[in-house]
Amino acid sequence: MGKAYSEEVSSIPQTLQWTIGQNITVLERCIRSCADKSVVAIGSGGSFTAAAYVAGLHERKYGKLSRAATPLDAITGVHGGDFASIYLSAEGRNNDILVAAQAHCGSDKGSIALTLVPANPLLAYCESSGAATPVYFDIPWQKDGYLATNTLVAMMALFGRAYFDGAFVTGLPDNQWITARREELAISDAVSHIVCGSDVIVLYGAAGKVAAIDLESKFAEAALGPCQVVDYRQFAHGRHLQLAQRKLPVVIALGSEEDEQLMQASLGHFPVTVPILRIQLPTEYALSELVGVVYAMLIVEAVSLARQIDVGQPDVPAFGRALYGTDVRDTARRYSHMVPPMLRQKVPGLQMEQVPAWVHAADAFIARLDQARFAGIVCDFDGTCCYTPRRWEGIDHRLIDEFTRILHAGIKVAFATGRGDSIKTTLCDKLPAQYWARVFMGYFSGSSISWLDEEFREPAVDARFSQLRSWLIEHCLISGGLTDVKLGGGQMSIRLSDSLPRDALTSAIAFWIDAAGYAGWRVFCSGHSVDVLTEAVGKRVVVDRLSEQLGADPNDEILRIGDAGHFSGNDYELLSSGLGLSVAMTSPLKASCWNLLPEGLHGAAGTHYYLSALEIENGKARFSEKFIKDVRAMLLQVEVRP
């Protein structure tokens, strides 16, 4: 079962020091990719405490209402909407969290799956399906016992650093702190009452909520006794009658300096006979809740030692193991929607009576795909050929063989991207040199167009962007020296940061374009930037130029693949006409921009699915009969067997 509980608690300072030394770059990038969204953090057992912590961090960092959820809550809850899911599991082997990831996955919303071991089913599923960006750390210690201790602390500290790194410069519990708290709790009158069987009420204010959640969890899991969790003001609404009973509960009062006045006003009215354990926490949220959770573990340790039991190594009954192993997949299927996935993606909230018309529209689009013979393929890059939080890694490794196969057959491939020459380096590093002459490049959204084997030509920046930039700075919408603004030809990209809300910035730029009278200018969003395009450029320009090169019909002989096909997305123009397929977001246009992926695939994994379904026939690419059959079966919700 692992080490004794007291040994695990003693290891916490070493665990915290380990987390400080970890490289959290990927985790930070993942978090920034969902900065403009609410977050549902999903975990069970001790990981639910971490989930509550992550939801609180996200709210405080980005101002987006977020919440923690158990896997069952996620399975049976809302499956649509613009939010990101964060899956938390120490080992990634819990069947509940895996089913939740399978049930919740969809378009690329910046979802994250974090574990503390490198190879496990949760990460494998997320890697293969694109349901979430897999992030792992390899813990160097023996796994926790029955109660979550070091894995929980490590998970919290990693997220705390990723959201508020400066909060952990000082103040983390060390060996001296642990020893001092143990000595205080050993002589605490309140702890003595808990040992003797008193119920526990945990009160919290601005600080202490996550610690309170963990206390309740550990008291319940270790069968130490009843433990209620409530904030100071909610307790005042009738729950105070418990303090007038013959058998008094113990009150554990959590709070920081911000809570001091409320704590004094509340606790000052309690009968003097009520045993109270006051715990003062730091003010800063990220550090406060972490310290509070460590304090909770020490309280559990103090009670268990006094009762002479080891809560880290209990004798788990057979029925308990059976309960833990209950399979929730049937429950997940029971809560799945009757509307086919491709229609749910196309029209969120579609009513059953509207389904037949949309089935007809989808079938007509699929029929066009079935008849199409493609001379060329135009792909977006970020979010389509790589996952946005991992865009620095270049093209997804799964796509290299497929692109090589297609290029070898003579089919031309184009990349319509907002990137500049950095993508040339990325592709030349990954694609065989013999095929570079068949790869058509549309840099800066078509501002500069050439073949991959040709020298990159830096396009002249449109001078009118200086007016927009000055206006944005003047109105404090961006910071002149701090905001990352990249100019390339007819494209201006504003890198989103913590202080730049995407929707507000996009709306402001749309207002400026209208006021300036620049007909043909557009503003779009991607997962990491807001892009402004002049009338001379756009990803559709890349389609048209490739079509001219090949003498092909852009509407029926060029396959288009992107990820942000919704109206404000930066692939809208690419996918809104012709035969455009999305690996994530779609527009509600019936004749174009469909996501035909099986449920559970998106992003680069989805692009791989599309490309691997292409067959070469007479020098052109076509979708295989199996692909068309499978897609039609998904539309009609008929199981297709091999």
C-alpha cells in the first residue's frame, strides 16, 4: 500500500522542492491556451482537491468562472459550450477519469490532462485522440498510500507555479514548519475532542476552501468521523444551531488576514464551550490553499496517531474494492446525446425536430466528397497539423508519413498559415527534401506565397497597420512595449496574454476597421492570437493561387483542412466554401465546413484520420469507400463492423 502516513507527510517538503525544480513550460503554455475560457477541472478522490484548486486559480488569474467536477459530474453534465476541461489523475489509470475524458472530448478547447507518471491510459488516449494536451511529470518517489499526500501536493504546486509562479518564492512548508505544526496539534484541545469522537465543522472564508474540501475528503475516506464544510456566512444561515446541542462539534476555522474581521465577528458569537482550532493562512491564494491542504494532512495525522491507526494503510474490505472498480461506461453512454456527433458539432443545441434537415445537408456534403478527386490539399497549421499548446514542437509526428505518402504520389500540399518563415524551417526539418518542390506555402495568411524549396521572401508590411497599432495603444487595449505584435505583409498578429481578453480586443478592432472605412479588412481569432488581415490577403488566396498553379477547380478539386472554421475563427474563410473539413470548430453553413471525425478525435489526430483515408487514383486523391461508409454510418448512428 506504500509508506506509513506519517512518513508520507514528512516527505512533503522534499516533494515541494522537487516541484520547484520542474520545467513547467508546456503546462504554462497549455494554461495560456485556455485563458479566454472557463475551466472545468475534473478529478476524483484526492485529485478532486487539486481540481478545486485549479478552478480557483483559473478564476483568479483570468476572471473566468470555473468549477471542479468529479468524473461522474462531468459525464452526466454539460458537454457543449466554450470551456476547457482539465483532467487530473496522479497515475492516469482511474477508469472514471478516462471515461470522463472520452465523454467530454470534442473540439480543441485547450483541454489538458495532467498525470505524475509518463505512461498511462489517460495520456495514451489523449495523445491518440487529441481529446486534451497530455502533460506529465515523472515523480521520483513511491506512490501515495491510501490517502493522497505527496502526489496531491505536487499536483497543486505544479499548477500553482504555472498560474502564479512568484507565489512560491517563499512561504512553502519546510521541515521546520512541519515540526512546529505537529507540536501545536499534539497538544490541541480541539484535536483531543475530535479524537474522542466529536463531529467536525470546517469554516472558511476568502482562504481555506480547498483545504476544507481536502479535510472533508480525508475524514470521510479514512472513516475518522463526520466533517461538514461551509463558509462563514453560509454557516450563519441556520447551521449555527449545531452549537446549541448537548454534544458540541469541533470547529476548525480557516482564514487569512483578509478574513480576520469576518472570523472575529463570527467566532466571537460562538458559545465559549465550543472547541475551536484556528488556522491562519497566507493571503495570496495560490500559496494559501497549498499551505492549508498541508495543514489538513497534519490534522488527519494528529487524529490518526492519537487513535493509534495508520490511515495510509487501512484494511480495505472486498466490497470497497468492488465499488471502486465499478464500470461507468454504460452510464456515460446512457447520458450521450441522440443527435449524431457531426450535427452536434455543426449546430450546438440542435433540436430533434430539426435533425432531418441537417441529416440531408450532411448527406449532400458527403456525396460531394465521395465524388471529389483532389489535385491538391490546403491545410492550416497551428491546431490542425500540430496542437496549439505544442506548436513549438512543429508538425505532429503522425502526419509526416501521410504527407510524405501523398506528396510521393504527386498530389500537391499547401499550408495556409499565419506564421512567417519559422514554418519553413519546421517543415524542412521534418519533410524529405525531395518533396519540397511539391509543397506550396502561404506565409502570413497569403501575404507571401512560394514553394517550400524556394527562398522565403519577406513581404512588405502594410503601412496602415501603424494607424491601428497607435489607436490600440492610445485606448490602452494593448501595451506599446509589452504586447507581442507581429507584422507580416497584410497580416497583423497580436499575441494573446493574460491581460488581453480575446473577445474585447476583437470587438474593438472590428469597430476601428469600420470607423476607418477599410473595406475588405477582417479580424479573426486563433487559439493564441488575434489576427487582422487587409483586403489583399487571406487563406482563401492560397487556395486560389494553388488552384491556378494546378489548373484545378478550387471548389471541387482542392481539399481544405483547418480547425477554426467558426465565423470568428481564422480558418473561416478557408473552410467556408468548397470542400472544407474541420478538425475542431465549424460554422453553421450547410454546404461547407463540416467536421466528420469520429467522436473522440480532433486536432492533429483528426487531420491524420482524414489524410489516412485518402487513396490515390489516376494521379488524384479521393476518399476511400470505407471512409465514406463510416461517415454515413456515423450520420445515421449505425454501427459499422469491419
